[in-house]
Amino acid sequence: MSAPTVEHVINGQRRSTGGDPIDVTDPATGRVIAVIPAAGQAELDEAVAAAQAAFDQWSQTSLTKRAGVLFAFREQVASRRAEIEEIISREHGKTRPDAAGEITRGLEIIEFACGLPQLLQGTYADQLSTGVDTYAYREPLGVCAGITPFNFPAMVPLWMAPIAIAAGNSFILKPSERDPSASLKLAELWAAAGLPDGVFSVLQGGPALVDAILAHPGIEAVSFVGSTPIAKHVYERGSAHGKRVQALGGAKNHAVVMPDADIDEAADHLVAAGYGSAGQRCMAISAVVAVGTEEETGPLIKAIAEKGKAVVVGPSTSEDSEMGPVITAASRDRILSIISETEAEGAQIVLDGRDLSVPGHAEGYFVGPTLITGIDRSSRAYTEEVFGPVLVVLRAADVDEAIRIVNEGPYGNGAAIFTSSGAAARKFQREVQAGMVGINVPIPVPAGSFSFGGRKASLFGDTHVYGREGLNFYTRAKAVTSRWPDSALRPAASLAFPSEPRH
């Protein structure tokens, strides 16, 4: 029996046209479970034309009606979350509880967008000059696009689309070709919420579609989340074509553990943050900086190894599974090669996930929790985003050296510190070069009313996603100065630029 087709959604209609099909594989079994037709220029042109036509109407729809659609969409997602979770787990491989957390975080952003009548309030200055008033407000851009990663097939689209749509834009989503089906469920729920056809579209495809989106003259802005090399490409190519671009790249998130930290609690959180979702999170902790002597840091390493060894690895279909597979065979092979390369360089593999065997899933893409110490900071296991269940441990003499280690890295997405010292925590939060900082919180992803984004090679562009920064990205400012003069008081016009103070 042939695998089902994961379609596009263009102007409210399912479509299966396109180029060569792309396989969607179950990472727990290695089997092809669906195919997608790669959208080409014709499908993109049609989607953009429909989005432009829809924008003309949607952008003029009252804030009250737009907010009503957002509230209805929020209820649709909340009531159908079990269906979305099942889709995510099947195609991505993450556990159901992990998929449930993804939906919860997405709902936070929808709830923020529901407040758009207040969020889009402008400013007004009455009688700025005699008979002259000035006011300013923000307008939508037009057709916006989102290019989203495999690791959060529902949450990341929900970081983007609700805010863009609430602001009055139309939105074209290009999900990852590795787990595309959640995008169709979101399209279904937008339609059920009363969103007009064409305001939200889905195009399936690979790198060629990304480049076509970046070059299309009808698209005003592009949001991207993915690896740093691709983020840099998206930013440069999109900007060269005159688009607004926010491109979030990769990370190498550090957690500093001070000698005064609760070691057992820190180890619990580091295992969860390092091995959750098989390490396939851009906010995963992948480097631990243990502060103190070898004798002082030994108990932390031992605790992480013991807790990591106890993690149950298996398919998402098993309720006992705490960690699933990585997304592709190529990802698994790359992770395994990095571990072996690091061992050959002289590092110690304290916990080795290379030989993991999951009964009944020999063809799955599984890698067990791995813990590496004695690593050289020039090693690929440290310099690259491994994006797998691999934790490396470095040592630092004090908090100053720990901060220096974090700041010398090329990425600046997130950083955390575990300590009972307010002085150390305050020093860390003020000096560390990262966009998101956790104090005794390993994955400091902000709530929906704030924003998400990093620094250095973790972010290309000026704005973070969601929150007020996201709203600013999807809108542009307009200032209006008006005068309704009384004929008896009409001031004389002048060819000279005004040189006197306003009066």
C-alpha cells in the first residue's frame, strides 16, 4: 500500500500538485509513512496571489473581528490538542508528554495575540501645534512567510502565524519536510476558527522552495528558525531581495554549576535539558561548566551519569519512553561519528549511547544519552551544534572563568547558572552574552508576552520572535499630522522649512 500524501493548502483548498515527492520517515522504525509533493514556482505564485487578495480584505477587518478569530483559534487548538500531539509524536518521534508541552507553549503565543486591540494601540498628541494634531500607529506588512524546523512542528509555526495574522497580514507556512502533517492540522483549525481563505496557506517542499520564497517579490517578510548556516543564508538572501528577515540559528547552550548549587537538583535538570527530545532543541543544554576542583565537580558528573543511564529510550508509542529517536539516519550517523571522533582525541566517554539497542526497533534512529568529560574546546563535540543527546562537561576555577568560557563561544542563544548565591547569579545574568538567561532554570524560554531570541551566531536580524518584538516585526509604523484650519485663522504657507518653534 502506498504512503499517504501530505498536501499543500492554497486559498483554503488542499492541493497535491508539485514536483518530485519527498519521503517522510518514521524515525522509530525507519519506514516511509507519507510523501509530500515538493511545491514549485507555480504553487508558490498561486499561494502568494491568494494571500495578497486575502490581505486586502483581512488587513481592513476590524480589530474586534480579528481578535474573535484568534480567540476561536485558541479554543480549536486547545480542544484538538490530542490530535496534534499524536501527529507530532508519529512523525517527529518525541514522546507524547513532550509533544503536549509543545502545544502548551504554542497556546501561550495565541493567547498573547488575542490581546491585539490593546497591543496595536497607537499614540496621539493633541494640539501639538496650533490646530495641528499628530498620531501614530502600526500597519501590517502584507504577505509574510514562515520557514520552520522539524524539532517543533507545531510550536514554532505558532510563534509566528498568530501574531502575523492578528496584526492583519496573510501568512504562508513552509514547514519542515521531515514532519509536515502538523501544518495541515493547523490550517484546518484556522479555517474552523473562521479565518478567511488565503490568509493562512501551507506549502510543502525542501530547499528549492525556501530559495523561491526568499526571492519572491510578493512576500514582504520572512521568519526562520533552524541551523546557523541556513539562518545566515536565509537572512542574506532574503535581505538582498528587500525583505524583512528574522532568522534564528543554532546554539551551544551552557549551564554553569557553582559549588554551592544543589547537586542532585542540578543533575536532574541537566539530564532533562540535555537529553529531552533526544537533545533536538535549540534551547537544549549541551555544555556543562562545572565550577571547582576535580574533587568538587566529581559528584556532579557522577550524578548526571547515573540519572542519564536511567533514562528510558524508546518509541513514542510506548508510555514508558522518556526519550525517542533522532530525526533521520543521517543525523544519527553524524552524532555517532562526533562521539567517536571525540573519544579518539582523548576525551572520556563517561556515558556511552552509541551501542543502544531498542527491542523491536533495530531500524530506528536511536542514540542513547551520552556524557563526555576531558574534552578539548577545539573538538567538534564542543564547537558544533550536535543536536543530539550528548552532554559535554568542562571545568572552570571560578564564576569569572565560567562566564568567559560561555562568552568565547560563537553562539548566544541561552545560558543558565545553578547556584544558591544571589551575587553569583546577578553577576552571571549581567555579564553573560546570551539572549535568554536562566537562574536555576536550565531552559529559560520566556513566556509569550516576552520574546524569544539569541545573540551572535544564534540570531540574524534585529528582532526576536513573538511578544512585542514579534509584533513590531510584522508591522510598520505610520505617523499622521493633520490640520483642519479655520479660514479666519489660516496660517500663511511658506516655501522655507519652518525655523520657528511650533506654536
